[in-house]
Amino acid sequence: MNWIALANLASRWILFLAVAYKAYQIRDKGWAILATAFFIAAFDVETYILNPLGLKVLPGLGDITSIFHVIIETLLVLWAVLHLKFRETKFHHVVAFSALVVVSYLWIFLIAIGIFGDSFVLEYSFPMFFYGGTLLYLSCVLWKYVLGKRLLDGLFPAGIAIVGVLNITYPFTRHITWFANIAFFTAAIGRIIAAIGAILFVFYPIKPPEPHPAEESKTIPSGAYIVSSPEEFRKLTGKEGGIIGITRIPPNEVHKKFPRGSVIFWPTKATEGILKDNDHRVVAVSPTKLGILQDLIAKELESGARIVYVDALEYLKMEAGFLNALKFLLFVKDVVIQKGGAIFLYFNEKAFDEREVKIIRREFQDFKQGQASP
């Protein structure tokens, strides 16, 4: 085994070990599934296991074995990506995933009955396009939804993207000797880059800067308060950690409005699931699924969050009705108070009738200067 093959093999195992440790560290299903996919990739039967042992696949089964290996790994990577991006598998995901499983099964069956003859390009076209495209999708999801914006962390998805592109070209370039050697070397480099990025991301994560003593967050007394503006809320809480936001602020703007480590729930009908998961976790939730939103907020409060900020009451009223929006708001308020936290509400009184405003103000008081002690 030459040094390029050895580096390729070593990088596969480093990727598996780093991702497996991440899965163990945070007990996350997406990372666990991805670790399984990388474990299978580390056991490349054609090159790294059978050949050194002097074993051979039975005549006629080599292509089927290799393609089956690729398809299983691809399906696992795709399943992992869905969990990393959405935190759950929705019905339409299951339908699409099932369709790909059926297509993969039919493809292997067509190869087994010789429908493609001896055409290497035809046999490997779907599996390698599927595999390469899934790796590119994984790369995008890691960069956009999972990793922070530290440049070195970007080595992880960048290396995976290199391998993805090379696998897409594999059916057409495998038998071009000079290019195949370059591609194999480049794939080894890509996996090494990904392995370095994975190590940095998993074992050397970005740590929030320690606040200067003069900038330490204010102590907010437990209660339910109304603030006159979002700016007043930010001034009162400063860099207070553990903030939960129920807001209509666009996801790409939350980093400007909330401190690092905040969990933001964005009521919207446009999409659902996790939109960001780095310095700020942004979760899109339908405004008609307030029961689910209540459970998500309660879970965050159980995890230690202390401050809740709401500026989406008008939108919730419009989509779910005032009574449902009020029930939701009061549920969150009661849970926050029970946990010794504080909930801040910013709303436009002109969007509510006089009776509704009175009900809200009976439950929430104006936050007065001096209630927060330095």
C-alpha cells in the first residue's frame, strides 16, 4: 500500500472517530448515523481490506458488491443530513427516502441480470451521482446549519465537497489512467482536509469570549414584563446568556439582535425545522402548532434558560386567534416564573382591542428602570 492509499485510509478512520466522538459527546442521532456511514466508508472492501488479506470477491460479484457498498453509505449519509438539518424526519422526507431505496434496489437488480452489459459508465452512473451529490448536500448543510463561521472549521465541509465532486466524475474517468491517479490523490487530499476540519470542530470548538467584569450581564428579577421596544430589552439584558426568543426577526438577522447561545423560535408558515445551529439556534415553527412550540420552550427552560423574549404576539393572534395566542403566552409565562426566570413582551397595542390589551396588561407589568440591579 503506497503512501497515498495509506493517507486515504487513515483520513477515513480519523473522520469516523471524530464524528463518532461528536455523536457520543452530544448524543445526537444525526451525528450517530453519519458516524455509521463513515465507518462503512473506512472499510472500503475493494482496496483496503480484501486486497491486503489476499482475498477476492467471487467472479461476477465485484461490481454488485462495490455498488451495494456505495449505496448503503449514501443512504446513511442522506439520513444523517436530514437529521442534522431538520432534527427530525418528516413524512415527505420518508417518502423521498423510500423512493431512493426502491430505485437503489432496482438498480442493483438490473446490474445482477446484466441489463447494462459490460458498461462501467452505465452501471456506476446512478450510484456515484447519488453518492457525490449527497456528499455535496452534506457539505452545504454542515457549513450553513451546523458549523460556526470559523474558517478552519470550514475545512470539514470543504474536504467532503472535494470528495463529492470527484465521485460524480468517477464513472467517466475511472479508466483514464493518468486522470484516475490524479483523482485518487486529490480524494486523499480532500479526506485529509475534511479530517483536519473535523478534528478542529469536534475537539477544539469555538469558546464564547469571557465577558469583561465591567460588561457582565445584569441580574434580572423573576417576573413578566412589557418593554417599550426591542432596544430596551437588549439594553436591559446586555450579554445575558440563555435567552429564548419568540420573534419575527428574520433568521439571518438574529445574530445582530440576540447574544451568542440564544435559542430563537421563528413562527412562520414558510418552513419548519432548524434553520441555523451554530452561535444561535434558529427553529422555524408553524404559528398554528403552538402546543409544539410550548413543549420546545419548556424543554429549553428545563435545560437552564432563564429569559424569554416575545415580539411575535400580533402574528400569533393573526394566525391562531387571540385566545390561542393568549393561552400560549400565559403558559410560557407560568413556566418561566415557576423556573425563577423572566419573560419580556414587546407588542403593538394598536393591533389589539381595548379588552385584549387590558387582559395582557393584567398579566404583564411595565419594566421600570431600577428593577435590574448591576
